[in-house]
Amino acid sequence: MHGARPVPRLAFGPDIRAGERVLPEETAVALSFNGSTQAVMMATPDDLVDFAYGFALSEGIATPSEILSVEVVPSARGIDVQIWLQAQAEARLSARRRTMAGPVGCGLCGIDSIDQALRDVAPVAHSAFRMTPAQVMAAVAALPASQPLHDATRAAHCAAFWTPAGMLAACEDVGRHNALDKLIGRMRNIAHPTSEGAVVLTSRVSIDLVQKVAALGTGILIAVSAPTADAVALADRAGITLLALARPDRFEAYTHTDRLLTEQSHVH
């Protein structure tokens, strides 16, 4: 399996058994823009072109149309993803220099400005798309079928894009924010409006994930774990319907419940 490999282990229980377990790979991935490294993330080394496009968009560096090329260059100790930008995007990047060193559990580490970490986002554009509670639970129930890496390793997050026709795309990574960036990058090649569906996550919801979903332009975010209080506040300001602690038989709604067909009230 790509992005994973077998590792010897001893299993302790009623007896001791030698064997192997397939575990996800965790590789240092440098994201370099026009020859200068902008971020080094510990990531699963799959779907790195999608990762480059999604990271550039979700971090406000460049839109897909402003990216001239992406090249994945392996090195002795990691992978350098070399992204070349049009002049206007490079000028924006130079105006707001930012360094990131993101471990698996955090998508904000290394930012050198509190304002950058807590940046507000433009509200998601209004659309007529709505979901029933039954569809929300169906989206969560469909998520396991999109998680082959997790099935093999029990150590990977997934970000998926659901529509009434089913899952359009799904990406996995050891990092929850990396999985979402890969999904955002993957969506550039899918002929479906990002406002007409929902992002479904296997992780908790933090501020950085809400920022990334807003950059994608999707108005419904469904997560299997809980959000932070500040992620809820940002989702409310961004016009995002935040649904969390979602299971195939239940979920909780925190913001903009008008996108749920059976709800009329707005939760603050």
C-alpha cells in the first residue's frame, strides 16, 4: 500500500506473538514556492500534488490558476514539493512572509504572528444547498469506505467531500490538516461546485480547519469529533454550518442550522 509499510512487532495478550503491523509513513515534506521553502510538514507521502494546490489555496498563497507548475522531488531525508507561482502570487507571498513547521497534531505551529494564526476569513457565499439530518448521518456512514489507509493502519485521518450522489473525493494523511489540504487540492479537478456539498472529517475541528473549509467555499462541515469553542465562533462568523460528534445515527449542530431542512433557528 502506498503511504504505509509493514513494521515488525510483538503482540502481548494471553500469549506473546511475533508478527508485523502495517503503519502509515510519516515523511518530512517541504513546500517550496518559487525556490524558497515556505513550510515543512510531517505528512503521508501520497497525493503531494493535491497537497501543494490545497495548501496554497487554504493558506491564501495562490489560487490554482496562479500556480504554473508543481514538481515532487525526493531527497535523502524527505521530499521537496517545488511550486512555481505567477508573479502576482509571488508578490503577495513576499508581502506576508510566513514560516510553518507543522507536526502531525497541529496546523498552526511556526506561524510568527498571532494575527496570522487567528486570521478571519471571508464569509462563504450563499447557496441554495441544504441537507436533511438523514443525509448528514448517511455522509458519516459512508466515510469508512473512503479510508483504506486507516483500515490498514488505524493511524490516519480522512477528509472527504460528500454530495447527495455520494462521496466525490477523499484523502488520507497522518495529519488532519494535511488530509484536508489534499482534499482541497483534489477538488480543483472535479467538475462540481464546492458550495454544493459538505466536507466530512474524521478529526476534531479547530480554527485552522474552519479557515481551510472557508477557503474551499463549502458551507457545511461535518466532523466525527467535537469542535473547539473558538472554531465554533469562527464558523459562525464565516457562515459555515458546523456539525460535529457525528455518527450514523446522530450528530450535534452548532452554527447556521438553516442549512438543515428540518431546522429553522440559528444557534449562536
